[in-house]
Amino acid sequence: MKTKIERFEDLEVWKKAHKLAIETYNMTKKFPNEEKFGIVSQMRRSAVSVSANIAEGFKRRTPKDKSNFYNMSQSSLEELKYYFILSKDLGYLQSEKDLQNLIESIGKMLYGLIRSIYREKVDSKQ
């Protein structure tokens, strides 16, 4: 039996994205002060954008609108992935492996969510 998800907070992908945002904020507290308005700001913005776009997309009515926001979430996720690589290469992080694994998991879940939207659309027409 399929459980109906009524709030974005019930989506596993949102829970993971929210965790990623919190971990990004905590991790960037240790970055050099000169990066406060540089990479720290960019990382935090993109991390928040992942979960915020999932939340906004959840309430959209049409499959096209929903998938558009979930796709923006994917784009922000890729942006954040790059910032982790850059931060490691600049010596600000020892390892970003755990966060990279979380990013990969969220990316796969978003891809599945977008595919399910289009499957529902096709199924409703039959």
C-alpha cells in the first residue's frame, strides 16, 4: 500500500537535503574569514536552494512546474558538489567524501522523483 505524502517534510529527499544544508553551514563555520562573502556564501546559498526548491516544487500543481523546481534543485546540488571539490583543493576541507556520498544519494532521489512525476502523468492519461 502506497502512503500518501502530504507535506514536503515527509519526503526522504527533502530530509536528506535539509541535513546537507545543516552540515554545509556547520562545516563552513571553520572556513577562513576572508571566504565569508566568497565561497562560504555561495556554498550556503546553493545548499539551502536544494531543499527550498524541493519544498516549493512539492506544492506546484502541474507536472511541468513540479519537475522544473526539482530540476533547479538538481542544478543547485551540482553547484554545491563543485564547491566541495574546490574547498578540498583549496585546503579548507580534509575530505568531502561523506558529503559527496550524500549529494550523490540526493541526486539519485531527485532523478527518481522527476521520473515518477512523468510516470504519474502518463498513467493518469490511460
